[in-house]
Amino acid sequence: MSTVKEIQAAIPKLSREEIEEIREWIDDYLEDHLELTNEVKAKLGQSRREIAAGEYMTRQPNRSWPPRSAIASKGAIFVPAR
């Protein structure tokens, strides 16, 4: 049996918390080992050159959203129907 199949067989036997812990570990692992494509590297290089040359724009946050009539509840924003 392959290692992948062994892992797949073991996961259903784990608790929800253990599965979430594995998921977090895999996410971190993939992020740490992410390799940028040549296209992304080129765009990053171009962006760095533009910033160094002062060729960039900044944006201000949209302070009109959410509307004052919005009701915040448990981290979510609900806008009353009109």
C-alpha cells in the first residue's frame, strides 16, 4: 500500500481537531515550499522597479462602506432590507 493510501485510510479515524491540525500543517508546508513561476517572478521584479522609480499609486479605503445602517452581529455584517 502506498503512503498516500495509508494516510487516506487513517484520516477518517481521526478526530475533527486532529484533522484540522493536519490541514493547518499541510497548508503551512505548501506555503513554505511554494515555488514562484517565472511569470510571477517577472511581475514582482517589474513591480519592485516601478516602486523604486516612484511609479505607483496608493488607494484610500472606502469609508462609506459598510453603511451606518448596517448591523454588526457575530463578526458578520447585515444590511437591513429597504
